[in-house]
Amino acid sequence: MNIDLDTGKLVVFLGGLLFFLGVETLAPKRPWRESRFKRLLFHGGIAALNTVLIRLVIYVPLLLWVVFVEQQGWGISRWLGLTGWVELAASLVVLDLFDYFWHRANHRVTFLWRFHKAHHADTAMDVTTALRFHPGELMISALAKALWIAIWGPTAIAWFLFEAMVSLCAQFHHSNIDFPDHIEGGISALIVTPRFHASHHAVDRHYGDANFSTIFSLWDRLLRSYQRPESGDAITNTEYGLGLPEARDRAFSPGAWLVEPFQSNNLNVNNKKQTQPSEMS
């Protein structure tokens, strides 16, 4: 059964990637200012590297941990006696809440921001941005996920469902697409949309330090980290609208991307909220 779940997750990942690549090709929200082939090649290389490392270091131990926790009956889910579809739905909601807090911590804790910054260094945003994560961040987040598993106690099926949904939703809300205002309002009231998340990637930290949700958008509203995205293009369509203001010329340098967390010139997480884009270099 583990092989079936694993295969299903891969199908969701590849299917989502190809689908949103196609949609943003046919109806892009923002003009393409860079070579799409370069973006796909660079981010595809990152995905290949991360896939190898995850398989070698993270995947099997985390899966065994899920099975062990389930067999031991640990976690709130087990103590509540949740089973079947109720357990799947509850696990998806609770794990997404944990993911919200983890994402927010990656913007608040300087050490975590050093690694997460590699994702935000992209100077544009499309579905391939969902592949742009530093392997160090994935290693550290695996430890956080191990804690989530112990606290909540999801079944293996629920864990694979959560991981697949995170992957699919990340591809969706990083895509270079948008909806008309009357549709956007309804969708973004439930899940994170590309407009909702494009705001999170804005150079302007008034927007960039908000909207941390991954699947369900209500967490930002409930926990007071929501900033309403601009309906126009004031944030996302300017030369320095998306990404980070510094070292933009090295955003697609493999070496610069890999060593970014260990550079001494990292933007301090405690100061970046107060720093305006025009003041940064």
C-alpha cells in the first residue's frame, strides 16, 4: 500500500506541474520578463537535487516514523478515536495549521529565514517557484514534521494526502495566473490563490510578511497575519515587485543559491519588516 500511496503522490505532483504550466502558458497574469526555459531548467535542477536528498535522508525515516506513531497509538487523533474520512479531513486541517505556524516561523526566526530566503529570492513567480526550496530548509522542516506527526498522530494515508495536497496547492498558488475579482473573492475565502500568495512574495515587506497559509486561507485571517492583496498590478507587475531587493542579478546562480544561507550579508529577519524596498540594496 505504501508503494500505491507513493505513486499517487508522484502522479499528483507531475500532473499538477504539467497542468499549471499549461494554464499559465495560455493565460499568464504577469508578462514573462525572463526565459521560461531558464526558469524551468534552474528550478527543475533544484527539484532533482532535493528529490535525491529527500529519498536518501528524509523519506524512509519519516515514513517509518508515521507508521511507528500510528502503531503506538500516539497523538491527539488517536486519543480522540478518529477514523476513516473524519480522520483524513481532521488531519488535513490540523496539519495545515501546523504548516502555517512553521511557515510563519521561517519568516520570524533568523536562522530559519536564512534557508527560506532562497525560496523568496526568485525575482518572478510561476509554478516552477514551487520547486525552489533550499535542501537545508527541507532537512530542517523534516524535523518539524516529525514533531507534528507525534503530536497529532495521522495515519499513513492521511499523511500522504496532506503531503500531496501541499504539493498541489503550492503549484497552484505559485502559478502565474489570476481570476476575475468576483471569482477570486469566493475562492480565496477558502483556499490560498495565486493572487493571495503573490502578495506574500512581494518585495514590499508590508505584504511579504503576511499571508502565510498554504492550503486553507482562514489561518491568516484568524491569526491576524492577513494582508489583502492588491487587485491591480501595483505590487506584482513592477520591476522590483516580486522577490527580494538584494542580489537580484544572482537569483539564478546555482552557487549563490546554494550558499545563500551561509552568507554574512543575509537580511536580518528582525529588521526586514521595517525596511522599505527603496532603502535596500
